[in-house]
Amino acid sequence: MLFSLALVFLCGMALAAVFEKLGLPPLLGMLITGILLGPSVWNVLDDSLLAISADLRKIALLIILTRAGLNLDTAQLRRVGRPAVLMCFVPACFEICAVSALAPALLGLSPIESAVLGSVLAAVSPAVVVPKMLRLMDEGYGTDQGIPQLIMAGASVDDIFVIVLFTCFTSLASQGSFSAWTLARIPTSILLGLAAGAALGHALSAMFRSIHLRDSAKVVLLLSFSFLLVWVEDQFTGPVGFSGLLAVMAMGAVLRGQLPAAGARLSAKYSKLWVAAEPLLFVLVGAAVDVKYAWAASAAGAILIFAALAIRMIGVATCLIRTSLSRKERLFCALAYTPKATVQAAIGGVPLAMGLACGNTVLAVAVLAILLTAPLGAFAIERTYRRLLMPQNAPHT
């Protein structure tokens, strides 16, 4: 496993640097590294590493979501108001409806199979989006209008909403029915996740005030509680849900609000952890990609993906109606809400494992969505934010 880890870091960081020099997203270099090293091409990664790949990817995701919470200005997010709520589910609904309407003609799927595919494709990737939004916040672009905060918060809740719908649709496809109680997991996941994260954030703030700890020790505590919150999520298997990822972000946001100076220092610590976590996350996502399935999706899958993304962007525009954002800022929000990666890698193979007739098609299109939208979405964000967003304290026009 150690040799495989060395390959992940050395090759991933090297290819990322090459792509950055070429003016392309470093993320693309890491994804390609994973594809080349993974089972579908050279197959040089140890099976023991691949066996814990999902857990390692989740740890990396927890690191970036905690840092996102530590940088999240909740007061500014509250000022954004209604659009922040709508962004959590409206764009995903638009995309699911688009896939459900188009997939029967393009891929020959039944209506319920198309809905399953739509729920796999509809989740935006916080692993791609959140680091980009943190960079915008560091550079001060769009922060006066709360745009990075809006997109980060929406991307985190969007995944919860989509995964619950995916559970409903796969249940309907396999059994012909599903319990309406399953839908109760959406509000309960959000509310309980926010409440638990906020309570833990307040408790840790009080602890840090009364007990002197080095910042490194605080990071270890935060990581440990993040792992526990995700473990708690796995225990909620009934109609009541719990979002560990949302709880992690809420914990960081409350800490930032209660202890701004300490929150800034902890965010800096987490940014250093992200240097190692980033290649680990994206190389292992690439390793989970099976190129033969992406090839099988061919042109019809690509047409479906881009058509659904166009409809999703209309959904984003709908969320931003009657806001003070300019047309350029609304366009940026739509572009930033397109990348797919981690959720598709995690659930794309589930319908096939369940024995659904659409399993191979769903997996093929999910893989193709990762290969197309993750690098293109990251590229769009990097190339447009300086042109479409206003720098901090600039007059808003």
C-alpha cells in the first residue's frame, strides 16, 4: 500500500503541475493520474488501497468541508436568503426532470430508469466546487454579494436531496414501490445535521476558551469529531436522516462565528492538510473510473449530459430571479454549479450492483459525467471568475 500511496501523491502532484503550466485545471491532471494508475488501465494500485478508497475520499472531503465551514460567513449567507434555500434543490430538480425526459429517446431507458439516472447525475460535487469557492473568498471575488458562500452551502445540501431521491427511485425500480416515509429523510437530514453541527461547534468554542490547546491539537479534535459525525450518519437508516457532511460544515461555521481569530488560524491549518488531501481525493476518484463504461456511453450519453446541464443552468437562473446579482454573476453561479465527481463515483455503480437492467448504462453515463464535467466545470470557474465577479469592495453595477 505504501508504494501505491507514493504513486498517488508523486504522480498526481506532478501531472497536476504539468496541467497547471498548460493553463488547464490541476484537477484534470489528478483525475487522469487515477485513471492511468487504476484498474481500468495500468492497474498498479494495491488492492488494499482500493478497498479503503471510499473512506480515504471521505476523509479528504471532510477536510475541505471543515475548512469551508471555518470560512463561511453565516451572517452574509442569511442576507442572501431565499436563493440560498432554492439552490439546495431547484437546480437538481430541473436536471432530474431533463434526464427523465431525454433518456428514453437517447438511451432507450424506461421512465423510472431514466429517473434513476437523473438522480445519479444531478448531484453537484462539493469536492470540486468548495475548494474553488474558498479560493474566490481568499482573493475577495464575489464575497460582497455572498456568491461563494451561496454556492458552497447549496452544493452541500444539494447532495443530500439528490441521494435521498436516488434511494426512492432505485427502490421503485427494483420493487415497484417505495415508502413515502423515505422522503422524510430530506428535511430531517438537513435539520438534524445543522443542529448537531451547531451544538458541537458551540461546545468546542466553550472548550477552546476555557482550556488552552495548541492549534494542531484543535485540528485533531475537529477531525475526530468530523469522523464521529459521519459515523452517526451511517446509524440513521430509517425514515429519520442525519447529514454528517452538513454537520461538519455547521460545526466549522459556528466555530468561526464564536472564535474568529482561532477560526482563521484553524482554516490556515486545514489549508495545509488540503495540500495532501487534494491529490488523494481526486486520484482515487479517477481510479474508481472505468474507462470502458465511459466509452460505452458514447455520443448519446454526452448529448444527454450537456443537455441536462443546460436545463440545470436554467434552474440556477430561476433561483436567482429578483436578486441584486448582475447577469455576469448569475452566469458564474450557473457555471460553478456544473461539476460532477464524488457522488457519481460513489453511487454510479449501485444500480448495477442491485441487478437493475439499466445498471450498465447508468454507470457508463455517470463515469462519462465525471470525465466531462469535473475538468470542464473547474476550468470554467478558473477562467471566468475574474471577468464575471466583482472584487471585494468594488462598486457593484
